Amino acid sequence: MRTKSPLYYETRLVAGLAGLLPCLGLPAFAVLSRLLWGRFDTEMPLPMIVNAFEIILPLAAGQSAAHLMTIETEEGFAELRRSYPESRLRLPLLRSGAALAFLFLALTLGAFAFLFLWGTSNVFVAVLPALAPSLFMTGLSLLVGGLSRSYWAAAGTVLVYWFLELQTRGKISGALFLFATVWNWREVSYPLNRSLLTGLGFAFIVINAAWYAYLNGGSIRRSLLGER
């Protein structure tokens, strides 16, 4: 019998409802908006679609990534996974790739939903302002999940941060305000805001991978020393 590749089993692990359901946030908004306002407007204005993407996509991306670093702990086979003869960086890198795949899936589903339901041909332009805050929330979710090994901690942190941003409109986060496009926020330059969010998002991903490699490398060394 043909043996399935490790990537197949990794995909089976990560592609659960916890990752897929948040990706339906933008399509759900597109359907709801069409049902509520479709009788009066033939096409949703592009600025409204831009706002929808920048507000909803970061939350969807963060929630989709919340379970990725906690699967082994939540399912009770963390010790077994650490016994695999694999690089300590393999798991966090695979999970980071899965998080980015969920982000891509969420924005693609949202873009096609608006395209088919509203007929807005340049809807993909609306994705661009949402990419930086979405990367930031993805990295934050992975890092909190990796540090706490708790889905609820990661998902809760993302939700609380997102909600505070909506309520305070940058008064707390300052240069890291997620929704600078929606509220035309210019406390710092827009390019700097987007660059900081993107850079920190990738930095969180790198820190999470390094922390996982360090922590589990240490666990293995302690186990070997204990056996001796």
C-alpha cells in the first residue's frame, strides 16, 4: 500500500473548522450586505469594500491561525511530536505557512464573493490595504499560541486587540493602528504604519519559530540528560 506523504498528514491536522470557519467572514458579509442593500444599489462603492476587507480580514486571519501552534497540546500528543526525528524549526515553519495559506484563502473567498454578488470588477484592489494588518494579526496569533500553547489565549488576544482597535481608533496602539485606511488616520505617515505592521507581523513569526526551536531543543536535551 502506498504511504501518504507527511505533508498530507500535516494538512489533515491544520485544516479543521477552527481554521476554515473564520475564512467565511468576508463572504458572509458580502451575502448579508447584498440581502440588505442589494435592492437599492446595483454596485457597492469600492471604499465600502475596502473598509470591509480592512476590518474583517485581520480578525479572520488571526482567528484562523489561533489553533495552529496548539494542535499537539490540545490533542494530547505534544510529547510524541517532540520525539519525531525532524528539525525543531519544521513544525513552526509549516504552521506559519498554513497561517499564510488561511490568510490567502480568506481574502480570495472574500474577493470572489464581492465580485460575483456585487459585480465589482476591481475588488482585488480592496485587498491591498488589509494585507499589513492581517499579517500583523497572523503573527500575533501564532506567537501567543506558541507561548501559551492555548487556542483560547491566542484567539482571545486577537479578538480583544481587534475590538480595542475598533473602539479606540489608534489612541492606544499609536503607529500600529490596524484600520488607518478606514478612518483616514494620519498620526504617523501611512507608509510607515503599513511597514511597521508588516515588519512586526513577520517578526512575530520568526520569534515564534525561534522560541519553539529553543524550547523543544531544550526539552530533548533535558530528556537525554535525565536518561543518562
